[in-house]
Amino acid sequence: MVHHGGDIYNNKVNLDFSVNINPLGMPESVKRTLCENTSLGAVYPDISCGKLLKAVSIRYGVKESDIIFGSGASELFMAIVHALRPKSVSIPIPSFYGYEYAANAVNAQVTYTKKTEDKAELVFIGSPNNPDGRICGYDVMKNIDSILVIDESFIEFAGEEYSLINEYSSHKNMIIVRSFTKAYCMPGIRLAWCVCADEKIREKIRKNLPEWNVSSIAQQAGVMCLSEDEYLIKTRELIKKEREIISAAFDEMGLKYHLSNVNFMLIESELPLYDELLKKGILIRDCSDFKGLRRGYYRIAVRTHEENEILLKALEEIIHDS
């Protein structure tokens, strides 16, 4: 069973609100970089990711030795659990299925909790969390003794001030995972990184990653992404404005929703919104398979104003006709 959005291959979809990627699309500079470097597909990648390593270190003020790159955050989650082989894993619910998927790969005993706690050897935390967009603050995590894997894949949409990247060096039990996928709209490129201050943990993770796991194209794209500060500012402005418009529309419709700091929102309705919207060519994420949720929970992405208007009009029609 697929536990993710984006199933455009088995459905007739005109607008996909089920995946949470940047509505501005991939930066033009990154597109050009990909086109101009196709010849790199004929050579082995830099196994050390040298240029990208330096760029990330400078951009985020972290030591080069503390950085590990992966072909997407999912690869890093899998490498982390295989490296550490935790007997027990705690996952606050609801949250991204990928944490459970990784834990199951090493037959860990998984505990699902309503709050963050350290009753397991390893704790996965999404901040901002998928599917509700909530941010887990440092005060919640600073006293946890378990190994913390903090997934900040959506942090760029909320703002760097919410990141714990400045705290990792003081906590050797903390692994922070960052992704290029969501903020830079490049899920097909597969690129992510993590930082950890504990040398022993880092080396174990590295030994559980393939050699040349990050393609030359991905490395070049990543370097270019890190120069796109204006693009991220524009992204946050768009998301904030559109999220406010959507929230106001939901209030008028009487549609229940959860407050979010990012580019997606969790909504509740007794109406079969997934099926009814799909009839109109609009795909949203049915969240009934998230542990801790039930039938009637849905996640929608915040997209461009024109696209959001189409979604809101469709929802209004469904609610009116019910």
C-alpha cells in the first residue's frame, strides 16, 4: 500500500494538492544548471561531494566533518537506523510514514506517542511535522536523552529561526536531517543532508550509505540552490499570504482546519472530500492511514493563488451540494 501523496499515475489529475513541494516550482537557476551539466552523467560523481559540502558548511555555519549527504531524506533515515540498530523507536503521531518504514527495516519495537518523550533508544521528530505543520520547539527536546532524529525537511517554509541547526553541536544525541526536495521543488533529483556532532555515530551512518550515492547532477543542483535566498523569501511570502486566504475561506465554509506554519494544512470533514475532489480532477492527501488520525482527515498543499482558488471553488461546491 502507498503511504504517500503524489499518486498521479493511477488517477486522472489536473491539479495535485497531495504533495507538499514549492508552488513556485524549481528555481530557474537550478533548471539551467541541470541542462548545462547533462554531460556529468557520463562521469562518476565526486564521492566526497566537495563543492556541495563546502557550500552547505558556509551557508549554515556547520563543520564540514559533521555533514553527511544522502539521495533524499529517506535514504538517510534508512542509513541511520541500520547504523544504530535501535531496539526501540518512538514516533509521535500523527507523522510521516517514512519513520515507521525505516524502523521496521531493522525490526525495531515501535512505540507511537501523542507527545515527544524518551522512552525509546531512538526518537523520530518531524519539525515542522507532516501532516499538520506544527513545529516542535527546542524546549521540548533539549532534555531528551534518546538519540533524536529531527526531520526539518519543511523548515524553509517556516523560516530558519525555527531550525535547531544551531543547537546540534551541543547535543551529541541529535541528528538533524535537511532536504532539498520540498523547498526547491526537486523531488526527482533526490538530495538531502544531515548533521551530527558525534563522530562515532557519523561514521556508522556513512558506512551504511552506498559509495557515490549522490549524483553529479544532484550535487551541482544543490550548490545552486544554496544561493537562492531571494527565492526562499518569495516562497515564504507567497505561502503565508495564501495560507491566510485559504484559512479565511475555510472559516466561511465552516470547514475545520489545523493551524500550520508551512505549505500544507490538515483539514477535517465528514464529507468524502478525496473522492469528490478527484471527480473534479483535484488530488488531495487522504490522511486516514496516518496513525493517530481517522477517516475524515485530509491534507492539502498551499499552492499558487490561481490553483488555490480552483480548489476553494471546488470545495465550496461540494459543501453546498452536500
